[in-house]
Amino acid sequence: MSEHCHCGQDHDHHGNHPANRYEEAFSKFNLQLNDEQVNAATERLVSEKKAQYDTPEVKRQLLGAVELTTLKVTDSQESVLRFVEKVNAFADAHPDLPHLATVCVYPNFAKIVAESLEADKVEVACVSGGFPSSQTFLEVKTIETALAVNDGATEIDMVLSVGAFLSGDYETCADEVSEIKAACSGRPLKVILETGALQTALNIKKAAILSIYAGADFIKTSTGKIEPAATPQAAYVMCQTIREYEKLTGTKIGFKAAGGISSIDDALTYYTIVREMLGEEYIKAGLFRIGTSRLANLLVSDILGEENKPF
């Protein structure tokens, strides 16, 4: 881990037993997790609380949380430019509606997005670091990140090295997060846990802790490239980790749900979990995001009361 992590310590003075520092971090959190209990707690929370958030105000907040995403093998300079022009046109046509949070693209499109995006306060997010598998050299990951930032990316989404994590190689995982965070040059870093590959609540929580302590500004569920993608249970565990971390340090870490979120009902589920576990201030501070390519049109149609497909 580097000086960019959130634990407030100089890692050069952590001693010669790097494994101990991760166990020390884990020991500060509740790791008594049972998958069945997590499932039950999540279902109870959503069933009891979600209905109250099915309101016009919440749907406007959801629209403002959307990271409008195109991550297709067929993306091109022309298709991404058309994508951005739709965002610009929407902002011009509906100045009374919340702006989107970001436009999220592959790193080679950072420049065209940065140069053509005119919608006020919409960030340029790029997936980086060997997305979606994270299976490449660290040097490639950091250079790709630095190039994206140099081309205008204002936020970076990276994928945790899940294979290394599942092998217990926490040092590699944490060092990669720290190095990529350094390459962000101060821009926010979202670490994708790929929760479907982690499989258990305990693994999700440990991966979240590791990512946060190594420098993540947000933790994100999924790439959307493997199944299962985002799940309410994963979101519950991740928000639990964020809440415990804030109690320990006073620092708020963001949460991003991504992967398979294609309906307003899905979005309301994640909103309910964040709102109930972390509070509305997280949402108002822009610390709740939804990565999606489909949801934005549904939200706009619902808010306007008529079918509308601006994106």
C-alpha cells in the first residue's frame, strides 16, 4: 500500500510482515458474516423500506446518480461522439432536470468525450487497468490510467485483481490499487470488486476493506461482464463496510452499483440500501452512483410522464 491509501499511516513503517497489516485492517471490522443472514437482512430491509422511496423526488436523485455507460466491442470514435451529443442535447432540452453523474467509456475514448462533452458538471469516467478482467501487467494498468487522465478522464474505474485476492495475495491487490490511484493524479478512483466472482459475503467484505485501505474513493459491484453482476446482497455488505469505515475514520467512501441494473425497480432497490444504511447525505454528496446503459431513458420517461428516449 502507498501513501495514497486512506488509513493515515506511512506504509514504509509497517514492518517486515506485510500480511499482518491486512489482518490488522480486517480485525477492525465485523467479519462474522453468514450468507443466509445477509440474504435475510437484505430482503427484510428492501421489503420494509423500498415502497417509501418510489417517489418523483427519488427518481430525480436516481437520474443524477446515473453513469451513462457504453462499453461495447463495437464502440468507435463516431459512435461515442453520437453518444456524447445525446447527453449534450438532453442537457440543453431539459435544464430543469438533474444532470447525469458521468459519461463512462473505454480509456481510448477519454479525449473525444472530454472535448465534446458540453453538459455542465457531467464527469468523464473511464474504465482502466485491463478492464474487465484486470489480467495484465501493472505497468500497463498504470500507463493506461495515466493516458486516460491526460486525455481528460476525471474519474477512473478499475477492477480488483480477483484471482490474486482469492489466492490470498492481498499485497498484490493492494499495491495495484495504490499504484493506479497514484496514476489518477488526484482524480477519484472506483475499485470494481466483481462481487459475482467473489461469491461469499465474507470475501466481498474483505475485498471492500482491502480496496478502501489501499486508496479507493468508491467501491463498485461489478463490470457487468460476468454473471451474477450486481446483487442487493453484495450492495448490503459493501454499504455495511463503508459505514463501519466511516465510524473508524470519519471518511466517507462512495458506492457504485453496476451490472444488470435495467429497471427503475432495480435502481430503487439499490437506492433503498444506500439511503437506509448510509443516509441521504451520501446521495446528495454524489457518493451514490449507478452504472447503466438502459436505465436513464426509463427514468426520464417516468419523470416526464411520457415515453422519452434521449439516450
